Amino acid sequence: MEQFIVSARKYRPQNFSTVVGQSHITTTLKNAIRNQQLAHAFLFCGPRGVGKTTCARILAKTINCENPGADGEACNTCHSCTSFNEGSSLNIHELDAASNNSVDDIRALVEQVRFAPQAGKYKVYIVDEVHMLSTSAFNAFLKTLEEPPSYAIFILATTEKHKILPTILSRCQIFDFKRITTSDTVEHLEEICEKESIHAEKPALQVIAQKSEGCMRDALSILDKIVSFTNGELSYTNTLEHLNILDADNYFKLMDCMLAQDLSGAMLLYDDINRKGFEGDLVLNGFAEFIRNLLLSIDEKVASLMEVVESFRSRYIETAARVSPAYLVSALNLLAEAEINYKAARNKRLHVELVLIRLCYLQQAIELVNDGGKKKLTELRPLNFRILGPVAQTASIQTPPAPQLNNPAQATSPIAASPAPATNPKAAVKENQPGGAVLIIEDKVTPHSARPAAGKLGSLKKLREQVSSTTQTGTARSAIILTDELLKMAWDEFIEQLRAARNPAVQSFELAELKVLDNQTFTVVTPNNLQQKFIDGERIPLSEYMQQRFHNRYLTYQLIVEQREDLMIKVEMPLNSRERFQQIIEQFPLVKDLKDRLRLELDY
């Protein structure tokens, strides 16, 4: 029985022309070999499974080939090429930096570089996953990488270029490998299926290519699994079943239910999908990608960006013609928000069902917003707000002029013909003035019969009506001028309120010093940060009290910390031994004479 070899190894490229999807790399390398312009160090970086190590091995074989072709390819017949293909070449050394990442491993590699090749022209060192090397290993590798012998060539390969030291990057010629496109992957899979006599449908190969996400090694591994699962018969259905992929046909059915506002059909379809074992987040993500493809299908210029099965492409275009862009954009917003909040949802199924309910009635909501569908999404304009002028700064209320009504029938509306208010005050409403003074408007009790009749008004119109009626039913008072005496009096009143509430900030307020800067600003000076925090903790109630006390909504204060002894809390500290002795000898000088005569030494 012949030993089985996986397709990723069996069909590994042996020359540059068979490398898939990296023509910009292979062309550059072949020209460098043909023109004898090889660098001493290369860095191959890119995603997994796109041919970095393969290209490194082909480059190592080609530069040592005894009979290279005119196009820069190896002959695969000379002794150097055959020994390389058999894995017995002594001029090629591979090091896995993921498991040999210490400084000792790099020092052993540097020791080997000193010996010239016995056969061939170059000794090639391939270091795979070079980003796994430690910092010490990188530093030990720097000098050799910068000035290697003429016969030594280093090829470094990595999937994470950002983890490599800049000093290493500056010494290498960098080649960035790209992901292999879906079309290139499908063509390569078709060639392999033809060689292996495998019957495969093209839609099935397209699904495999999309699942591999640009990684040829993953695509070949998936192909081997499905061939074993289906005994060499790859169909679109069994490929979906093996890869556990939700078919786009389900999303087309869901979209039909959404457009018809068939909630029951959408719920039954999701129940069938859920019974097959597909999680809710997978459904949300797949439906969002489906709607994105519908958006791309509207314009033929970007329709090529869709990576879908060819048999579904015409169906996408047909469905996109029946759906408005407004619906698709709104649906994408709903699905994106639902996918973000999916993990936090306690009932996952209910979370997805609520999204389906909103999507079913989304078209109806858009039609209501667009005035019954008469306006297109591009014709919608933002709401225009009327700029209100400043209120006149007077001591008495002036009735504003009646607004100009476009409709003559509105001249007899209840708002315009509201009667004069009663004389009993009920509440106070404050109105800001830009000049510094403040108008205090005292609201009057308006009879129920005089209030405007409730109608179908927008919230903005209701708010304007309330402000207008409040302005017409009040009296005004001017602000109290801020002086040191009045400020101190109001400050003491606020302290009494704090003392009644047993607030610990009372002492900090008592020690603070006040200074009036102007009619709208005063400063509060405290001696330390602790008292400043106590006062700042009462900022909101203090500001409200002062503004109400002086009838000035613009009244503010500044809190300043100054190290001043007159504001510090005086605390009597106990005297130590030295200070007590000094106090005694100042009061009784003979004690000091006695100490000096007896030559006493005091232990302080």
C-alpha cells in the first residue's frame, strides 16, 4: 500500500513558476539571480500558509544550481538540485526559531557560518519564525547578519514582522507576501483534483477557498478532509455539511421574509437554523455579510469585491434591485449593534429573535420616516430650528409680539388667544441674561380653561409653547449686587445649614477667606488641600445656594489654596524633653548653673 502524503506536502512548489499568488516576489527573486544581484540577508514576512518557507527553499536551491535556466529557474537535474530535493544537501541549514530561540542556539549557528561550502557556491541559512528569538539572541545575531562571509546568505521568515527589532529589519531585504486570492486558490485546487482524479464541483472549491481565508495550506488540508469524507466526490452540499457553513440560500429566504414583513416565516426559518446547531452570533455575522454583498451588488463597479459562489452572483444582483439602500444601511446598523451586545445577552435566542422582529418591520418604519415613501433617502433634510433672540433686560415683563403664522386658520388657535394669567404666584423660573443681570420670573397659576388645548403637536412645538406661556405669565426681579458684607452673610447662612446637617466640612468653611472679584465672581481661599477638598465636595449645593441667594444664575466662585499661617488650624503639640528643659532653665536659671557645676549630661 502506497504511503499517503498530504496534499500540502505532495504538491509543494519546487520552482518559482509553480508558486501560487506571489508573482511579485518570484519575479523579483528570479531577476536578482539572473543579474547576480543577490542580497546577503532576506526577510520573508506575511500571513501563514502563503509560501514564505517554500520560496526560501526554492531560492536556496536555485542559487546553488549548476545549470540554471535562462529564466532564473533551477534545472532540478544536477547533483545540487537532486540532493536538495532528497533532503541531503549540506549547503542548506534550517533553524526553527520557535524552539531554538536562545542565545546559545544563535552562537552555534554563527560558528557554522565560518566554514565555507565544500560543494556549491553558497551556504544558505533559513531561520523560520524568527520573531520568536529572544532579545539576547537577536543581539548576538546582529554582527554576523550585517557582515556575513561572501558565501553565506540568510533567509528569515516570520508571520509577525512588528516583533522583530528595527536593527534586524535594517540589515535585511524585506519581501511582503500577500494573501492568496480566492480565484487563484480555486484554480490550484482544480489542478490538484484533476491530477488526483477527484470529481469536484466548482462551487464546492469556492467555498473551500473562502473558508481558507487566503491560506493555501489550509485550503489543501480542508480538501483532504472532505475527500476522505465523501470518497472523492466533492459537491456543494456535502462541503457545506462538512465545514458547518450556513448556506446563503437561508439568507435569501430571510431577506424575502423581511421584505414581505412575514414575521412568522422568519421565526420558523431561524428555528430551523437553530436546530441545525448554528449559534446566534454566527447567524448575525453571516446575515450582516450577506447584506454587505447586497449593497455591493447595487453598483456594478464594486460588485467584483464580492467573494461569493458564482451561482449566487446573479441572485444577489436580482435581490439588490428589490431592496432600497436605506433599508440595507439601517439593517447593517441593527445587526452590528446586535452582534456587539450578543455576548452580554442572557437569553441568546431571544436576543436574535428580537433583531429579526425589528428587521421585519424596518421597511415600514423607513416608509413612515420618509413620508409614506414619497421621499428618497437622499432627499431627506435635517430639521430647521428657529434661532431665538435674547430676552430683553428690563425690570418688567414685556409681552412679545404675536408670531407670524403662515396659515390664516392658525390665527384663532388657543395658544395665540390665551387669556391673562391669575395673580397668585406658584413657582419661580429663572432666565439667564448675557449681560450679567438676571431676570427671576415668578410663575402664576393659570386657570385650566386658559391653558392651550391638547392636540397632535410635536415635542419641540410643545416645549416652545410652554416657554412662551411661562414668559408671558411672570414678573421679574433684578440681581442683588455682590459685596463683601452680603457675601459673608450668605456664607455664614450656608455654614449654619451645614452645621444643622452635621456636615464635617463646617470647620473648613469657617476657616476659608472670601474675596469679591466682580459682580459675578468671588474667590474662596483655603490654607491646604484637605480643606480645599472638603469645600469642593459641596460645590453643587454651594453654587445653587449662592445663585438663588443673589438672584444671579451667572454667579460663580474660584477655589484657591494658599499656605498662610493665619488660616492654619492651630494645634498645641506636646513638648519634648529638650523643649521642657529649655522652658525650665528659662524660668529657673539656677538649674542650669547646678547642671554645669556638677557636669551633668542630660539624656534627651
